[in-house]
Amino acid sequence: GNLLGATASGIIGDFIGWRGVLAILGALGLIASFAVAAGFRGASVTHTSTTDLASLRKGYRTIFSNPNTRFCYSAVFVEGCCVFGLFPFIAALLFDLGETSLSIAGIVIAGFAVGGLFYTATVSNFLPRLGVKGMMIVGASLVALQLAALAFGPGWKLQFACMLMMGWGFYMIHGCLQVFASELSIEARATAMSLHSFFFFMGQTVGPIAYGFGLAHGGKQSTLIIAAIMMVGLGFACAALLRQRPPADASA
């Protein structure tokens, strides 16, 4: 989805503009809703018992009693901010280099998804060699190196390669954080994963605001270098502070 969506949006934008991109996305959303309504017509639904506030409070209390919780969620917020906060500015940064094609911007962003495919193909080989701590350090360092490289404005082909390596590194650390989030609680695992997603998407929300402020007041190089430093620090901090611990309610 990331791979095809970014590239297709750039191509569509070149032909019919950004309004056309949004119109087509809206149409696809309507088509999907009709397809779901037709496909699940008559499907049996199992009604589960409703969740009361007392059990919800108990679940949150259990999750946050785990020492890994606060740093795990803080880390996923920071990576969402530093990595995905850059994406809305890729086209503008390419435009500053004289590359005005939205298709090229889409291809560059698609490199991130290709890096995710590389991660999928290589994780079974790297995890036994690096371990969880090594994966987080190497992954964050890879992201940081690409942010630093992008700060100096290479051509779009090199930017595609940087985004590929960034995607590879991002999923190295993000995959580890997902595992830690899934082990925060047994009974409230769904809530723990929902919180993990919440903090990640909050990072994606704050990221463009932070990047926009930095680019406007500090310039491209200093903003991206700061983000790179934050990612390196995040990798080493994750390796030092996150421990393999049993879920908070394991005894229960």
C-alpha cells in the first residue's frame, strides 16, 4: 500500500493535480465501502460482552505497571515524529533542487516501502546475529545516516536509495518496539497494542509540525541533522532501557 500509493499519487498529481488525487482517493473509498457492504451481507455476527469502565481502568493500570511501558510508547512516538514527519516535505525539498515532478517525489517516498520489503526478507538472518538490542541500534543508526545524507540535498536517485535504507532501518527498530508492546500485558494485550499505535500516529501528527517549524526557522540541514541525532540517541536508549520482562499480569 505504501509502495503503490505514494507512486500512484505522484503520477496522478502530475496529470490532474492534487485535487484529482483527493477525488480519486474519495472514489476508491466509496467503492471499497460498497464492496464491503456487498461482501459481508448476511454474515453472522457474534456479539461480545461490552467492556465496562472498571475493567478498562484495570487494563490501563496493568499496562502502565510494566517498567517498559513508558519508554516503549515514548520511543515509538519519537520515531514516528522523526521519520514520518519528513514525508510531507519530500516533494518541496526536491522542488528546491529543481525537481518539479510529483511522480519523482512519489518514487522517492516509495523507496521507504521497498526498504520495508528488504527488512522482511532479511530479518530472519539479522536477528540471530544482532539480537534485539543490536537491531534497535543498527536500525536507528541506519535511519540517522539517511536523514543526515538527505540534509545535503543529493539528487533524487540517491534520495531514493536513502529512503530505501531508511525504510530498512526503521522497520528494524519499529519491529522490536512492536514486540515489546505486545508483551506489556496478557489480559490487556489489545489495549497495549492500541496504545502503541496511538503514540505512533501521534508522532506522525506532531512530526510535520516540528519539521515545518525547523525548516522555516533553522533550515534544512540543521533540522535533519537534529532529527538524525535524535534517532541515534533513541536507538541506544532503547537498547539500554528496554528489557525482556514478563508481562505485568503474567502471574495472574
